[in-house]
Amino acid sequence: QLQASGGGLVQAGGSLRLSCAASGRTFSNYDMGWFRQTPGQEREFVAAISWSGGSTYYAESVKGRFTISRDNAANTVYLQMNSLKSEDTAVYYCAARPGGRRPSIVTAYDRWGQGTQVTVSS
């Protein structure tokens, strides 16, 4: 089970850090990702990280502003979001996928958290 938290309301240019806590003893076996979704739109890839943390992937729209990381001892993955823009407003979801699947594809993930709302005011 995945539990996302850390969303909220922030002004443009501000920062937020999202957390995703995983239950179970197999967290370190999974690659993890963050996606986001706005009403009427498809879920969009944001960032992903390999099981070891050694590889990270980002959508072009967030490169240089967002950083994904993980702490396997704490069963938690993070998304540090800096220089936030109004277009970053969305519900953010964390997800887990077995290794070897493409990190940016929604269907590669088989476990999803409940989502946390991020609202950036301009």
C-alpha cells in the first residue's frame, strides 16, 4: 500500500516536498514513480527512480525543478518540487512498478497511492 502526502497550496516560485510511504517489506524491490493528473486530462508522468536510487528520470516540463529520491530504510520516496508554476497544479500520485518496465508509462505501474493535491497560485 502506498500513502502520498505533502501536498498543499503554495505561491508560484515556492517549494513543496511530497512523500510516499510504502507498507510491506518489498519496497526496495520496486522502481517508483510520480505522476500527476488534472481534471479531464490523462495521468501524466513526472519523475521516476530505480529501486537502488541509482537512476532517475524526469519529464521535460519538470527537469531542473523537481528532484525524486528514496530512502529504502524508511520505505519512502520523495518528490522535491522547487520553482513551482501554476501549470504544476494537479493531483500527484506515487506508484510502484517492477523493474525492467518503461518508467514513464502509466501501465507499467501496478500499485498506486491515493493522490495528494498540489495547488500553485499565480
